[in-house]
Amino acid sequence: MNFVALFKALSDESRVRIVSILFQGDMCACKMVDYLHVTQSTASRHLSALHQAGIVTYRKDGRKHVYSLNRKLPEPVLSLFDFINNESPINVDQRDFEEVRGALNEV
């Protein structure tokens, strides 16, 4: 694990907010734009940086990219994400997560 890349990726407030959102469940990039209040391209850039650092993974669901936290990271890193979520939770509409769960159950 490259801890320099990890902390560099987490050095941006929007990326920390993404971690908080994804700690609660998987979400497509298009929904994340609503919570971050940024453009689609900016959200994609942040998600790409988190993906390159190994923090998030994604899968394609039709034309959508559904992102999730990489749960295979070392336990101390996952504990850090738990801390981030508890200290700066993002109020997310649970229906946005249910939509993703519904799509996963259809597969």
C-alpha cells in the first residue's frame, strides 16, 4: 500500500466527502455530483484520483459507473474511513443507495 498516494488522494475536501458518501454504500457518479455540488467532470477527476490511489473501485452498470470503497484495504485505513464518516457525515438520501442495490439484485 502506497501511503503517500493514499494521503495525497485524501488531501482534497471533495475526496474526503466522497469517502464519507461511499462509506455508507455504493453510488453512481451521476448521483455523487448532486452531493458534491460540482460538475460531472470535476467529480470524475476526484473519483479517478481516488481510484488510482486504490481507495475506490468501480463497476459498470449499463452506461453508469457505480463506485464503492475498496473494502480490501488494510484495517487501519478502513478505520480511518469510519472516523471520516463519523466526524463529517454527508447526509445522503437513502433512495440513492437503494437504486444501486436494486440494480445489483437484478444481476
